[in-house]
Amino acid sequence: MEVSEVTSNDQTRISTVSDIIDSRPLSRFQIRTILLGGLVLFADGFDAQTIGFLATPIAESRGIPVTAFGPIFSASLIGLMIAAMLAGPIADRWGRKWPIIFSTLALALFSLLTAFSASFNQLLILRFLTGLGLGGALPTVVALSSEYVPARLKAVLVSVLFCGLPVGGFVCGMLSSALLPVWGWQSVFYIGGALPFLLSLLLIALLPESAQFLSQRVENSGKIAKLLNAIAPEIAADSDKISFAAPEAARKGLPVKYLFTDGRALGTVLLWIPNFMNLLLMYVILNWLPALLRASGMSVSDGVTATSFFSLGGILGTLGEGFLMKYAGPRRILLAEFGLCSLLTASLAMMATSWTIVIILTFLLGFLVIGAQAGLNVLAANFYPTAIRSTGVGWVLGIGRIGSIAGPVLAGALLSMEWQSWQVLLAGAVPALFALGAILSDRRAPGRESPYKPISGS
């Protein structure tokens, strides 16, 4: 969508919605939109980690072997993967706002129902359905938020947005430790359902549609003017002299195919591989670390606390990722993060019997792994244009979720084969090395095809 601003001399200056956002200070309206997105990710982060924190007490109360929880861990991730891949094209075709709201409501409903599950099969089905809510919200929140952020601030603000995920995980861990001895594991799911339900009501009232998305449709010029008025009030004064016109022809067919056109094919693959590897490692830690530490002689609460420190490190990692990428460049930062991830994962495997060292290493790993994930998501939002941004981000996350599905299943299989807990953790260094290799190979990508180039406007 282009904005035609007509001057008093009847001279027309053409600018885009992006130009209006980029040329003005960040408004309260934009900050509110980003905060709402962060709250959605907080709810996602909270519910995504409940099953990992609660696997041992659920197993004990329902008579399910904890080693059988691999499929349950992966069920929500399968739902998340499917929803992320479907929600992206839906949001690129029909809008960002309502897919976010419906996904948040689904998350609330199925999290509450999980508290009443009484068997392995019920847990499996409900975690899959919960994953549909988790996956549907994430790529669309990234797309909507990034479309209200000026280019010069995109790396910083979008990475800060992702603080919601580890903050939600950290709060979930702390609440689990406090509530388990008093109210039981069901109480955590009650809270995990109530929070997104209340949030969905807030989203209905306050979450805006993306002005950049609306700019693809000429009939929405009135809505665009209203949204832009919150960012650039001077537009309202001359609203009768402003017209909107589509900047490009609408794309036909499935949006997914455009991830591989216009010089984006290699860049798409170079985003998929590190996401796959990083999420594989992340979900092995999130889902299995409490059980692995329990097998090493620590208590259930110790395992939950250690995993919470992983999330706490992730909070700081996501806060700092945008600044680091802005000043040192995405490629250097991601190479350093994945190199250190492999070293620290191996160190954790060798020293998992020392409580102090475990806490330090899980905190540092959270900083690196979750920080790197935020950085990869920023690059995906920056790499794809508005018309396919939700699809691009959704498929990057969806492919990554294949790794997050494979990781817990693989860890469970290794434990069933009588691998020791330290051996499973040591194997976690391998995916970090593969991610490192993928980023190094971007030298083969000519110019614009590399997603690891400096963020535009930074």
C-alpha cells in the first residue's frame, strides 16, 4: 500500500506505510501493540513448559512411567508445528488480529482441560490440541509486531518481544515449585488456562490489525488512516488530501511458494536449519532436564529450579540479542552463540552432579540458546516482505518445531536404551555444531540471499 500525500501545491509525494512508521518516533500505540504481543508470548512460554516441569508428578499420580512421556512432550510440538505452518498463510490472507485471538482462546481451553486428564491417551490428545493454540499465535504475533516497529529499532524491539517466552517459562517454573507441594500439579494448568483466557478478552478490545497488511487491500483505506493517526496524528488533519493505492499486484496461489522465489530460496533454507537444530536442543533441555537431573540424584524441585534458571538466562539473552546483533552483526553473534552452546552443553553433561555448576551452566545455556532463537526469529521477520511475512516466519518456526519434536522423542529413546543422563546431555552438543555449520555456509549465498546480513535500518 502506498500513501499519497497531496501538498497545498497539488504536488503528490508517494510514501508507504513503512515509510510513515520509519520516519516517526515510537508512539504509545506501537508500544502497546508490542506489549500485547509480549503477553501472548508470555502465555505461550508458560503453557509450553508446564508438561516438562510437571511430568514427574503427573507420572507418579497417574501411574505412567516417566520414560513414556516422550510422545506426550512431542504431541504439543506436533500441534504447534502444524498450526504455525497453517496460521502463517491464513494470517497473510485474512489478517493478523483474529488468528492471534482464536489461538489464545484455544490455548486457554485445552490447558484447562489438561488439568482433568486421567490417562496417557487423554494427556496425549490434550497436549496436541494445546500445541495448536501455541503454534497459531507465535508467527502471527511476530509478523504483526514487526510491522509496527521502525526498521531502525526492529532488531532490538522484536528480540525484546521474545522475552515473553522465557519469562513465561520462568514464572511457570517458580509457580510449579511453590504450588506442587500444596495444591498439586493440576493447579499449574488452571493458571495456565486462566491467563490466556483473560488475555484474549484484552486482545479483542485493544489489539490492532496490521496497517501494512491492510495496505494490501484498497477497500481498507479508512481503517489504515485511523491506525496511522495513532502513529502520525498530522495525517488526520489532511485526511481529505490523502489517498491510498496498492504498491504491487496481489500474489496468487499458495504463499509458501514465494518463500523460494525472488532470490529467497537459499536464505529460507539457511533459516530453517539453525531453527531445527536450536529448537531440538532447547526442547531436550526444557522437557527432559528435570528428569535427567532426577536420575543424577537431585530432587524434583532441584530439576524444576534448574530449568527455571535456563528460562531466566533466556530472558536476559532475548533482551540483549537485538543490541548485540545491531552492533556486532547477526552472523558473528549467532556463530559465537552456537559455538559456546556446544561447549557448555558438553560441560553440563560432565558436571551434572554439582548443584552450583548445574545452575550456572543452565543459566548460561538459556542466555545462548533462547537468545539465539530470538535472533533467528528477528532475521526471519526481517527477511520476508509483508505479503508473505507470517508465512515465512510460520514455516521457519514450523520446520524448527520438527527439531523440537524429534529432540524429546530421541532423548526418550536414548534413555529407553539405557543411556546415562550425562550421555543424553552430551549428545545435545551435536545440534549446536550443525547450526554453526549452517551459518558458516551462508558465505555461499550471494548478497541478498543471506538472511544473516545486517538488519535494515540498524
